[in-house]
Amino acid sequence: MPKPIKRTRFAPSPTGLMHVGNAFAALQCQQWALSQHADLLLRIEDIDFTRCRPEYSQSMIEDLQWLGIDWHGEVRQQSEHLPCYQDALAQLQERGLIYPCFCTRKHIQQEIKNMGIAPHEEDMHDAYPGICRDIPATKQQQRMQNEAFAWRLNVKKASEALHKPIYWLDELGTQHEIQPETLGDMVIARKDIGISYHLAVVVDDALQGITHVIRGEDLRSSTGIHRLLQALLKLPSPTYQHHRLILDIQGKRLAKRNQSTTLKNLREAGISAQILRDFLMQKDATWAFSYDATAHTIAQQLGSRT
Ligand code: GLU
């Protein structure tokens, strides 16, 4: 019997030029695929039209090609498949598992304050205090005519619908049990874009036959949400592996908002893809360049290390 195909994907969001942190993540996926004789697919996660731009998608594809990342088949561009995600949303809606939420961020924060809980700001989105959960149907309908709204998952109802405990599996075969109530009623369709990353990613992982998700440690907290959605939508669940993030000299993760060095900068400074790859594939590689180091200085130092 032929062995079933293993398949992973690299799924960047084109909200800026590709930086060294993205390159590191792409290489992790590629290394895994090569070591497993697996397919590596490329998916551009561009549903957030408020932040993504087509020119960034194009430059990401060029940067990946330059870096030597080969992918299998066509690139999947999420913005071209919106009906797939809307169908999934409709399924949850028909089963009464989601509800419209009219709250603004400020309203939620105020409510949390009034309740006397002071969670860390970053946790606020998880700590939705249920303001819109029990609005009567007629009132909901009225408000939906006149107000902008997001859709939230009713986690309590979702747990009841599942009956049994659910787990996600890591690469070592360890099962991680999900406690849905700790996830909070998360947003499944945003007010502004009408869908969400969580919903789109589980739909696409299933449609593309992804068996293994290799992604950064920063997304570990989303894995429980994804597993829960897979169980509700009766989608298969891949195995998850969360790789370390490459950090800068201050121990912060490389991200667009920290103005990380872009691949374009490095290319223009004359650094070869091979030098960058070799550097990033070293065990414990850290991007130990000061914030204001020029691409030229970086290129020179990387070049002299090899
Ligand atoms: N598009 C997500 C990001 O760029 C990654 C999604 C995933 O790997 O699940 O952070």
C-alpha cells in the first residue's frame, strides 16, 4: 500500500514586506517537509483587507522564490475563496452556535472593569464577558438592521454540542486536551471583514488536505480554538508542531511592527539567499543585530561568518 501523503503549508499574511522572522518560519516548514518527504503548500492569508495588500503578496512570493522555498501546486489566495469561509460560518449559525455581538472594544473593557476583573490587556479579547450572549432573537434582528456586528462562538453551547472532550495532537503524539470554557466566546467573524483568521485557517487546512501544521510558538494559543472549530465543523485535525521564534538582540520576536530587516533590504545589500539560509538554520540562531544596523552591515557580518 502506498504511504499516505504528508502535507504542510506555509501561510503568511501579506501585511508588509517579508522579514527575517517570516523567512525563518518558511525555512522551518521547508525543513520539515524535506525531512518527511512531504508536500509543502503556499497559502497567502489575505482576508484582512484592512491590512493586507496585493503588492505585498507578490513581493512575498518573489522573496520566497529567492530564498529557495519551493511549493507544491498553485498558491492559494484566501481572498479568492471567501464563499468557503462564509459557508462554514453559516453552518455554525444554523446550529445556533454563534451570536451577533455589537460591542465595541471600549464597551467590553468598561464591562470588565465594572465586573472588578483586571486582566492583562492582551487577554482582553479572550475575556469577553458575554454582554451580547443572551440578547432575545427579536432584539438581535432589530439591532442587526442598524448596527455593525461581529459573530462570536457561544463556547458553552459549542461544548454541549460536542458531548466529549477534544484534544489536539502534537508531533510527539501527545494529546492536549481543550477546555473550551477557558477560550472564551471568541470572534469567529469580525465586524469589519465578515470572517476571521480562525475560521479561514481551519477551512483551508481541511480543503488543502494539510496533515501537519508547522508554525510559530506565537500561534500555540490559537491551536485550541482551531481544534474546537474542526470538531464543530467535522473537519479532520492535523498534527501541530510549534517552532521557536527567532529573536532579536533584545530578546523580542522579529515582527513587522519592530521594523525587522526585510529580505528586500538584504537582497539589495548583496547578501545571497544561501548565506541567509545557512545563518537561519543554525541551531539557536538569534538575529543579533542592533535595531538600527544597516542592511549593508548585516550583509557584511553574515557574509564573514560563513
Ligand atoms: N497567517 C498567519 C500569520 O502570518 C499564520 C497562520 C498559520 O500558520 O496558521 O501569522
